[in-house]
Amino acid sequence: MTTHPTRPFEGQKPGTSGLRKKTPVFMQPGYLENFVQSTFDAIGGVAGKTLVLGGDGRYFGVEAAQVILKIAAAGGAARMIVGQGSWLSTPAASNLIRLRKADGGIILSASHNPGGPDEDFGVKYNMANGGPAPEAVTDAIFARTQVIDSYRKLDAPDVNLTMVGESRLGDMVVDVIDPVSAYADMMESIFDFKALRGLFHEGFAMRMDSMCAITGPYAVEIFENRLGAAKGTVVHEQPLPDFGGMHPDPNPTWAHELMAEMMGPDAPDFGAASDGDGDRNMIVGRGIYVSPSDSLAVIAANAHLVPGYAQGLKGVARSMPTSAAVDRVAEALKLACYETPTGWKFFGNLMDAGRVSLCGEESFGTGSDHVREKDGLWAVLMWLNIIAARNMGVAEIMADHWETFGRNYYSRHDYEALPVDQANAMLGDLRDRLSSLKGTQVQGLVVQDADEFSYEDPVDGSISAHQGFRILFEGGSRAVLRLSGTGTEGATLRVYLERYVAGPEGLTEDPQHALAPIIAATEDLVGIKARTGRKGPDVIT
Ligand code: G6P
Ligand code: ZN
């Protein structure tokens, strides 16, 4: 074991989801070592502990795993459970931490950001409950990175991570496991695999776009091997260090190949995509895109058809900017419904306390209390199980849902890379005028209320303020504005637009058309285009 003197690197502050930087930043000598040693120091050391380790297959992942193993061995860790090839999807890592009763885990990923020598890399620490470290822990890690003066590393050759089995690194056991099987088994315990095999046996056609990222091997095993979907159902199924140049973010913009197929003349029955590390999902039917907010509502309304949720849900939660479609389902089913700030970490307490079993966000995240991360393939299986149980296609399910609950038309408009000062000034002005907006008539709409969202965690009482501006209009429409917490360039303004239509008429409009009055009213009230000089949003989801 060698103790290496080191000096703090600036900016090793974990963000919404771990420390994310450009890969060359992580590859600087000592950079990863400093962050990992600081993480271990901040959690009280790793002596005698068991940790899970793996990542989404992106560039530098294998090298990083070797470094982490040697630092863990020097710290006296008892056992490291590592996905073969250093692979583990984020939900699979969360599952393994819980299943193996590990003390925590390290996930090597920058989620849906592109990977490669000039793209992004990331390191994230998860706790013994399988969920991302809370702010108190990430703050302690950051504090440690600012004063660190040495790290300890075992002097040993690299461990062979290409073969399943146990070996030793000093006194530490390195347990290389198949990254897929425990996760696939868990899915088999939640869903009606017999019904799903029947569905595919009858010729149900599906396209799963794994975007050259980590879900490929999981999707091939689950859909093609265990459920009998046709070979080739999963495309871009080989995880590649640079994701084959793809931007592995499952939304209509970046998963455009899938969108084109699903909207085309030869569309299969069902389409789905997931992101770099496998926690996000996008659901598409033949000729119909399902917004993440609607997907959450449909899953809530139909969860009882899935064996794992046959007793019903404990409650549901959504992030504040996510549409209220799920609220209407919760009301009908008499379920508790929580509204949290943006970020999966806010769901952890509610799940640990047994208050909710289903959570979702407009940012293409859906999941349940089976793990403590959002779970892309789980969401896909929920949809498949619902389709099999109801014997209906995606378009029919959506039409039926809207007829029953009404439709929350929804869209998000992003204005990217705005000058930070300009964005702050615009929202600062809005904050100053919030209380005077009530009663304002604009574009034929009346402002019913306007506020800045603040959340009090019902479990631990902690308060998270300044979580986005809400402008509510009479009749249940609203606009929400907040700045992205994950952007890397300037400020990204997100404008979330929602309008409720009870039906039975007017349920099949184009969302941009249905939302036009809200879009115009928001422009009148906030002046986004006027103040930024932009002609329109950069991204629309
Ligand atoms: C990450 C988190 C999500 C969150 C999203 C918001 O993906 O895991 O829980 O919804 O960031 O990103 P934003 O850029 O809107 O802050
Ligand atoms: Zn992700």
C-alpha cells in the first residue's frame, strides 16, 4: 500500500446525480483518486465494508474501476461486488446493494450525457438503501475534497474483471458477478412473464432502442431470451465506450431513429428507449408518443394488473413540474399523492417510509419502491404487462385513459445556454411580481395564483425552498418555470406548460396547439422571448 501526497482539485462538488465532468478532467493524475478517497473518508471509511461497483460502459469506466478497487483495498474494504466488465445499470446497482445488503455502491456514469474521450464521465455514491447519497453526504464529500492531502492505494496488478468469479486484491475479496441475472430475476418476480411470453408468441412486435448504452445486455436477456421477443427486437444493444456517437437520452429529439420508425408505415406495436445508465425511459406506441407525465398516470391507473402491485399502490409521488395527470388517478383510487421538487432523491424518504410505491418525473424517469433509483426497463415492462393484461394497444390505452380521467396536455420548452445573469434577472423580476399576478387577465386566461414552490419533506421535516415558479390559471392550466440543475453551459430555462381538458370533446389535439394560449400568456407575463431575444425554445419535449 502506498500513501500518495495530493492537493485538492477545484470543483469536485457532486451535483444532482454525483460528480460529472468532461472525461479528460477525470483522467488527470490524482483527480479520480482524490474524489474517491474523499468519498470514502466522508462515509467514515470503508474498513470491513461491502460495496457494489459498476457503470454504464462508457469510456474510462474500466480504468476508473481498477483505481477504485485499489483505493478500497487500501482502505480495508472486505468485499467489492463488481459487474463483469465493470458494467452495471443504475437500477441494477441499486438492486444489488439491497439484495446483497451492501453498505453502499459506486456507479460510474454520466447518465444521459454523451460519452467518450472528449465527452462526459461521472462518479456517484449510493447508500445502503440503494439510493443516491443525500445532500448531507455529498456536502461532506465536497468538504473533504477541499482539504485532502493524500490518498492510499494498494500497489497491485489490475484485477481481471472480464470473468465472473471471486479473487483477492490484498485482503479484499473482489466478487465479479454477471451484471444482468439478478436484475432480470427481480423483473421476473414483479411481472407476469407467462403473459408476456404469450404476447410475444402471438407476434406482438416491439422495438427497444438501447442507444449503444448499458441496457442492451439487460434488454436482450429479458425481452429476447426470457420473453421470446423476436431476435433483433433490441437495437443498438452493444454498450460502446462512446455510445457509438449517440446521445443516449431517450426523448423524441435524441431517440429520433426510434421515433421515425414508430411514426412510419411499418411501425411495430410498441417502442421504447432508455438512457446511458438505464434509469430513464421513453414509451412510444404505433403512431403515438406517450409523454412521461401521461406514462406515470397510466402506470398508476393500471398497476394493480401487474402481479408485483396486485395489492394496490401505497401512494404515488411526482415532481412538481410533472403534470397533474397522476393526481387525477390518485384521487379516483383514493391514494396519497405527493408533490416533490425535481430530483429522484426526494422520493427516497417517501419510499423508505412506506408512503409511496410509484414515482415519476417529466424528465423521463419512472420507478417504484423495488429499488431506490428510477428504472427504465421496469417502466417498459410495466407497459408491456398492462398491454398484455388489457389486450389493448398503446393508442387505445391512452384514449381510454383520457376519456376516463380527462387529459392534461403537457409540453416542456427549453431555452438553453442563456447568459446566467439574464436568466437570473428574468426570474428575479418574476419573483418580485409574483404576488401581484393574481387576478391578472391575459390572453383570455385569468391568473388564479402564482407562487414559488417550497417543499417540506413530510418524513424528516427538511425544507427545500426556491424549487420553481408556478403560475396557475383558472380552469386548471399552469405554467412552471425553473432553471435546470443539470446543465453545463450557461443557464437553461425550462418552461413546463399544462392544460387540463375534461373531455369528452377536445381530447385528441396536438399538444402545442392545445397549449398555445398558455404559451402566449406566459410570454405576456414573463417576456421570455422579449428579454432573451430568442425566437423560440431550443428543445421541445
Ligand atoms: C436528473 C435527475 C432527475 C431530474 C433531472 C432534472 O436526471 O436524476 O431526477 O428530474 O435531473 O434535470 P434538470 O436539468 O431539469 O434540473
Ligand atoms: Zn440516467
